[in-house]
Amino acid sequence: MLPLSAQSDVNRKAADQFKLDFNNGNFENIYNSFSPEMQKARTKEYLFNFLLKVKTENGMLQSLSLYEYRQSRKKYRGVYDGHFENETLTVTITTSPIGQITGLYIRKKTLL
């Protein structure tokens, strides 16, 4: 695991806010944090259904442990072990330099 300080403040804040909003069921706030391109790529209804399914199957998101981080001029990408109540999933959050989410992936961990 990498220390959380290994990532940009922008990405860390986006990940912290995602965790808070996910646990509070505030999917509207998560959708509003998406870049305009992300909002066009996935409808609000799709996102709400997806996040509700993740929460129903896996429970509350207890913590995010950073294990990979990449940064370029145009994006920051953190890959986390998402420790949910029922399972650990891989959570990838990519943000723009201004903190908008440009990529969000939640998937089962795979063996290498």
C-alpha cells in the first residue's frame, strides 16, 4: 500500500468525498462531481442503479487504501482497495486538475 500522501490533494479530496457521499446514499452529489464528459457517458439513472447495487451487495464503504497512483498534466488516477462491509473491491477514481471525476470504476478484485 502507498501512503495517502502519495496522491495529489485533488484526488484525495475526490476519493474522500466519494466515500462520504456513497455511504450517505448521496448519489446526486457523486453525479454532480462528474465532468461534463462523464455525465454524457453515463446517465444519472445508470449511475444511481449501479451505486445502489454496489451498496446493496457490499455494504458501506469502510475505507479506501491507495495502492497505485498516476499523475499527468491532465489527470490524476488513484487505484484503491475499497474495503466494504462484505467484500474488498478495486475502486479507481480519475480526476481532472480541478477535481471533477473523469473516471470511476468499481470492480471485484482479480488475482494476478
